[in-house]
Amino acid sequence: MPELPEVETTLRGIEPHIINKKLEKVLIHNAKLRWPIPKQVKKLEGKTVVKLMRRAKYLQVFFDDGQSAVWHLGMSGSLRICSAFEERKKHDHVEWQFDQDTVLRYHDPRRFGALLWANLGEEPEQFDNLGPEPLPIYQETTEFSGEWLFERSRKKTSPIKTFIMDNKNVVGVGNIYANESLFHAGIKPNKPAGRVSKQKYMQLAECIQDVLAKAIKQGGSTLRDFVGGDGQPGYFQQELFVYGRTGEPCKVCGSKIKEEKIGQRSTFYCGRCQR
DNA sequence: CGTATCTCCTGCAAGC
DNA sequence: TGCTTGCAGGAGATAC
């Protein structure tokens, strides 16, 4: 399940293959993704890729006329480069053919992903309510910080885990990294966001950044569906301290990792290390 | 407005 | 073995 680091890894994986190349052919085998693929995407044929950027979990590809296509990998989506002669797999929904050795294929069994469209100087409306980037990769700075989270969270009664998974507060933190960040910050996931101290938010902001940066460094982690941009299986998987470790001993204190549902999502934590 | 729940989809695993 | 059921989850939609 691609989170921010996996999207960043995908971008870095495909960029060298498609930058400054002309898109010769667009094949849409199944336009029914999360939203129907806009027909403008077909008109990308003949245009050249000039830049790739990531915003939250969106991967934006700019062409030489200033227009852009925006991928979202959803739950099970992946982008990879392959040869034109490689047999298409089930759930390969979209192909961008640059040359015989350079075909970008979008694979997505669950079709929670999307391919969006943006005109020159515009962004998809999905970008409208996005909060700050946790890592200043595409800007020099980011307004994301412990202070930011603290101020945003005042009087919020929902659990801290739900709070950091809300794109309006910080983008790119999905279930795995939310669980891991909260463990490293020593915060119980169900603690109301408004009752977490400023000091704890300072720690949490740092942990979120560390966990994401580490995952990017390791090439993105994932559980089952991600395939790296170069077609390498994405099972790099950084060491997980709590996610999926129900009943196993905490790597810090040895007590059993607990599991419960928060906002319909599986949540893992150490009852001793997290308060 | 904030908060909680539902929803899309397919593959996999567990249970009978 | 073969069925049914439930679960995984990003994030928009919907309901209160």
C-alpha cells in the first residue's frame, strides 16, 4: 500500500526513464479507476515529459506544453517501466509507450487509484485541501512542525492517530507510518489529539519525518502490492516496531504489542512504551 | 463546523 | 476440496 515514501520511490524510479522523452502512445485498457480517466489523457500523445513532482501521495508528470497528468496509486497501484514486448498482466490498466524499451505500465488490482488531469498552471481539485508536506523535498521549507500540529489539534477530540492520518493536518501519513511514528514518539494512538502536549507534538513531528525519510532512503516499504519503479519488488520494508506485530514482544520493552481498531483501521501499539 | 461511519475494489486467508 | 466470509485501506461522500 503505497504511502508517501513509496510514491517518492516510484517517482525516482521512473523519472530517469521518461524524462525528456516523447510519449508516443497512450493505451487505456480500463478507464474505470477511482474516477474515470479524463479523455485529455489520450491527447498526451506527441508531448514530451519535462518534469516530475510529488505532492502528498500524488505523482504529477508535466509535459512540454505545461499540462500535466497526475497519478494516485490508491491502495494497490504501481507504476513500472517495462518493454513493449512484455506481456500485459491482468490489472495493467494504462500504458504510456515512449519507445520499445520504455513503456510505463500502471497496474492496480483494486482500482482505488486515479489518473487525473491538470491544465497549464492548474492543479487537480484533489489538491485543494491538502495540508503541509512533512518533508521539505520539493520546497525549501514546510510549515509542518510540532507547533503546527499542536496548534491545529487544540480542542480536537478525535484520536491522535486519526488526526495525523488526516490530510488537512499533514499529508502522506498512512496507516503503517502513523502506527510507527506514534510508537517512536511514545504516544498512545487513541489519545485525544487535543490532549497531547506541545512537547509530545515536537517529538511526534520529528518521528514522522524520521520514519518517512528512513523509508524513502530504504526505497520504500510495503506489504504486498507495491512494485518499484524499476520493476523490483518493493519488499525493502524498513524495520517495523508495531505494525502487524500483534502479540509479539515490543522490541524496546518486551511487552506484548496490542491491536485495536481506531476509525475502522487496525492500530498497533505497545501499552508500556506508549502513554 | 467537527466527528463518525460508509464506500469503492480485488486478492488473500481463515473457517467450516 | 470448495465454498463463504471477512479483512486490507486512501480518502471522498454522507450523515449526524
